[in-house]
Amino acid sequence: MSNENLQNDKNTAERQDKLIRCITSDGAVMAIAADTSNIVYKGKKLHHTSPVATAALGRLLTASSIMGVMLKQSNAAVTLRVNGGGALGAVVACADSRGNCRGYVEHPQTETTYYDNGKINVGAGVGNDGVINVMRDYGTGEPYVGVCPLFSGEIAEDITSYYAVSEQIPTVCALGVLLDKEDGEVLLAGGMLIQLLPGASDSDITRIEDNIKKLEPVTTMLAKGMSILDICKKALEGYEVEVLDEQPIDYVCGCSRERVIRAISNLTDDEIRSLADEKGYAVANCHFCNKNHRFTKRQLEDIIQARKDAAKLSDN
Ligand SMILES: [Zn+2]
């Protein structure tokens, strides 16, 4: 794809992101591919990220979306947290089981360094002295938490290693974020995950390994105009491929004023009053969408009063 076409893509960044799940007809291998260009574009816009922060956050958002749809339960959610001791600090992404995701990076303005080949050195920004946390919440109040030491801080390799070490599932993960070299704007982003299922044989392993060796980076395939189905078929070359489902995905923050009020209601009266600053305002900032939820002193008192009223009602 020419630079001019990429430029057009950028200008129509409001295109719909999608995710597809495929399985080989013999049930041996599963592949998921996602185009997350718009999600990463939104993430950059919300958090004003530097190139290395955009790349790290974009890769983790993409991974969360893929792992979200693998939850197989409608009200479930996954949270990925990577902290490798690098300048970016913690990078966090969450997704629901429809693949809608949101995230943030602790230090979004981190300076970007590059490899000799011109690629962004995400591993240096993230660091590799730390862990990746995978928290799956099935709505039961007791989330399942997995932890694995970081492999390189490049995120895709860390996800691959997480599956191998913590879940003993042979998995390959590839994630990519392509930025405009001039202005750091998001051109394309996407990812894929290939997983061997319990029925896989040694010959399946060999064939998938061969396919993976031949695979180009996800953003290169997207730039060529390949669809996410084309990408899955490429990864599963030599197999008959069945599509399990294909769905739109987006950057979605579920925060609302009501939710913030519920969180504030869990504090004591004194704690609620102490939230107001010298100008009389309390501001709750949402990490995920950077929205400021503002409350006046009067509104804080209303929250205290509403709680008292609710308690009286439940006493009767
Ligand atoms: Zn929010």
C-alpha cells in the first residue's frame, strides 16, 4: 500500500474495527485476528501518548480485546497489567467478552527510543524486570488471576510466554501498531493469536510453526488490504477453516457519573467531605477515558444525604 493510501486511512480513522475467530474443521487449531486501528487511534487521542506509549498501549489493548472474546461468557471481563520497571510504568488494558476494550499507560509522555532498523523499542519503554498480570472476572466476585514474569516487554512475546508458563497452552501471539513517522499518528494496528487445542498432533505443531515462519507482521498484511479472515486463513494454511464469529469491536469506557457516585458512597461522611478542594470542587478522573467527573460541595452533601435516606428506607 502506498503512503498516500495510508494517509487516506488515517483521515478516515473512524472506520469500524473488527475481530474474527476461526477454527480448523478438525478442531486442532484456533486463530483470532483483529483490526484495532481505530481503537488505538482513540487510545492515543484520549491519553496524548508519545510513540512508544502509543505502541505499548495499542499492543496491550489489542491483546485484551482478543483475550476478551476468548472468555466464553457474556458478562465476563479480562484485565491485563504489564509493569516491567521501564519509563512507561504500568500499562493496563481491560476488555469485555465482546472484545470492547479500554486502557491507560502510567507515563504517556515517555520518550521514544528506536531499534537500529527504525522500529520503536517498546521493550525498552516497558522494561522486562517485572510481570504480566492477567485477571479474568466472571462476575462471581472472585476473579481468576494469573501472573508470569515478563519475557521481553515487547508484549506479544510476553502474552505468548504467559500462555506457555501459566496456562500450559501452546500459543503464538503477534501484535502490531504502525505509526506515521512524521507525527506519530496511528496508521494501522492489529493482532492475532493462534492456539493449539487439546486435539492437536505433532504434525499440527510442525505445520503451524511453518505457517508462522512465513507470516508477515499483522500491520503489513492489513496494509496490503488483507482482511482479518485472510490473515487467519494465512495462519491456518493447509487446513479447512471455519469462521466461529466475526464482530465489531471498539474503545469503550463504561464509566459514568452514577458509577462514580456509587464509589464515593462507599466512603465515610468525613472522607466524602474531604474530597472537595479549596475551591469547593471534587474531581474524579477516569484513568481509562480521561474524563473528569466534577462534584460541588453541595453535590457531595447530597450523596451523604441520599445514603442516609437509603439506610432509613432499608431499616423500615
Ligand atoms: Zn471513563
